Amino acid sequence: MTIIATNYNDVESFVTPTLWKGMTNIKLIQITDYMIDTYEEIVDNAISEEDDTIIFIGHGTPHGLLFPNSHTGIYVFHENNIHLLHAKNVIGIWCHASSFAETYNVKGFFTSMFISNVDEAYDYCVPTNSQKDIDSMHRTFLQRVRYLIENNIPLDKWTMFLGSKMNIDDAVEMFNYQGLYYNE
């Protein structure tokens, strides 16, 4: 399994590596803003070498997974490197990953708009108590994703499983989980 994570030095970036700790056969590639000259070859090689499960995680748009310094407008995973994919399982965890998957017909499991901070909650009129609550929800989501991977649950079952675990009293979690998407 390969995990390609864009590191924005935010809570999400710090949580991601710890959630995969102890799992065997994982290749974790963290893209930082210092890798501006090398990231493309690293990512493209990782995509083309993985034939089982590949996870893309970080911040993004319907155009793909953004490079950590989003002001550059550079994408790490985008329409020009989709052709390198041949993994059986593709998982995209970034804002609007589902739109990307639908537009470019990428098969797998994807998130839609995924609130990761209080500003986004405000922008989408989703009530929240604090950033701490959002961070906790995000950790719980990733722990559930790890559970699904460790237990070899097929991607087409993920949306139903995660929906059954959703805390209906948490508006942010409701918003995030309702946008989960499986593309056959």
C-alpha cells in the first residue's frame, strides 16, 4: 500500500502518519513544500509502482490533490498523471476528491467537500463548537479508514459502513460523511 500525503503542517498532516504507524507493507510518501523540485518524479514513480492500494490525502480541489503550498496552484495528483494508476484500490481523501473522480472517471472511494477547519465550517454554514472538535472528528474518520483497510473491507462497502458509524449529533461529521462517494 502506498500513501501519498501532502504535508501542510496542519493537524491533518501530523495525524496522518501516526494513524498508519505499525501497519506493515506501507510506503508513506509525505510531500512537503520543500520538495518543489523533486515531488513530481517521486509521486509519479509511487503511482506507477503501486498495484494494490493507493491513498491520496491532503487538501485539494476538483482538479486534484494540491501541492502543500497551495498558492502555487500546483497539483500532486491531477489529470496528467491519472494514466499512471493501476492500483486495484484508489482512495482519495481531500476536499472535492469525489468531483475529481467523477470528472476523470477514477474508480475508488472518495470524499467530497470535507470540512477540516472552523473557517470552512463557517463558509458552509455548518455549526461547530471548536477546531478541537473538528480535529477529533477527522482523527476518528481516519481511524475508521484504517479499520476498513486492515479488515480488507471492499471499497464499495465503505460508504455504508462509515455512514452507520456517523455521529448524527455532530453537524460537521454529518456534512463530511454525507459527501462520501464510491465510483465503480
